[in-house]
Amino acid sequence: MSVLLTAALAIVAFSGAGAVFVTDLLAENERPPRGAAIGMGIAAVLTAMTILLAVNERGLESMFSAYAVPAMVALAIAVGHLAVMTRYSARGIGAIAAPLCALLMALFVSEQGVTRGAADAMTPVLAVHVGLAVLGLASFALAASVAVLYLVQERQLRQRSFGRLFQRLPSLDALDGANFHLVSVGFILYTVAVVLGVVAVLRSGHLVLDARLSMAIVSWALFAIVIHTRVTSGWRGRQAAWMSIIGCAASLLILVFYARPSA
């Protein structure tokens, strides 16, 4: 199988799982859809196969390069979703996470025709930096997915709309707690990744604050504000949800800069 074929199949699997999750939120069936969860699992396997095929094609260093990072983040989100689904509503989280994974795989596919120069030498510091950044981004993406559900549930409550969607989603307290937990885990991983990234830049001798590093610092600062205000001021709920979504968007935007690096 080729890289493009497995990536395309992963996009289809993620899209299909997301569609089932969304449909199920409004359906009458009370039992969670096994098909959607299986679809996420299949998509995760296809994504892993895509990464392995890419590594076989371009070498081990490509696994930690901008070329493969979108697929690695998609895989981490899918696995993370399967890990948290036992505690929180897999229906709601999957409805957000699956389409996001499909978009990340589409970004990976768009990279196939991009001509690049010689790849940077992969050092242990850089490899750990990329690995922790991937896990941090996945945690932030899941936190943003939970934040979207919080805003939906909060709006249902304000409008006194207690229909099937309201009953299917977790309570506001559960969603808020899940959001804070995922943000906290992601922040720890992302902080170490940013520090190691700065170390790698200093070692390389390129002391330029480019768009990628600037966006990484901005997204780190946004999540630092979320945690700080929650711990010190009790800031939670709707404001924290919006900040989580904005912070996640900023952090994922880094992947776009890596996908189209400056010459």
C-alpha cells in the first residue's frame, strides 16, 4: 500500500466516524454507537500505517519532521479519544475530534507534493521536543473538543432546551473538569517541548524568532493564562472554554507554518 492510499483511507474513516458520532447525538438510540468507535480505531490504525510507510519511504528522521507531524498529531488525538471515552461522553468528543483528525490528515496529504531542502539532522533533543509537542497538541485538541461541548451544553441550559442533545452530553461540571485536566496535562508536555525547542534553536545557532516559534510562545501563553486564572481567580466555565479553543487553534496553526516553511 502507498502513503497516499492509507492516508486517504484514514481520512474516509475519520470522516465516517465523525458523521456517525454527530448523527447519534440526535438519534433515539440510547446505547453509544459501536460503529463510530470502531471507525476511530480503524482510522488510528490506518494513520499509524501511513506514518510507518512514510518513514520507510523517507527515513526515520521524517517521523519527527514537519512532513509527518500532522499525521502524528491525528494519531495521538485518535488514541487519546479512545483513552478518555471510558470516562467521558465518547459521542460528543468524537463528533469534534474525528473531523479534526480528518483535517490534519488532509494537511498531511497536501504535503506530499511539496519540495523540500535537506532535512535537519535529528538529535535526541529535537526528537523529544517533537514527541512531547505532538502529545501536547493532541491534549489541547481534546481539551478544545470538550470546550466546544461545554459551550453547546451551556447554551442548551440557558435556552432551557432539555432535549435529546442535552441529555446525551455530560454535565457542565464534568465537561469543565475534563477541559481543565486535559489542558493541564497538555500544558506540562507543551512547556517541556517549547523549552527543548528553544534549546535546539540555540544549539543550531539560528537565533531568529520566526513565525513558528512566535506562535508556539503565544499558544503557550494562552494556556498559561487559562491555568493561572483558574487556580488563582477561580476563572472557569465559558471564559475558560473559549480560551481553550483559541489556544488550541493557535497551537495547531503552527502545523500550517511548518507545512509551508519560509525559504
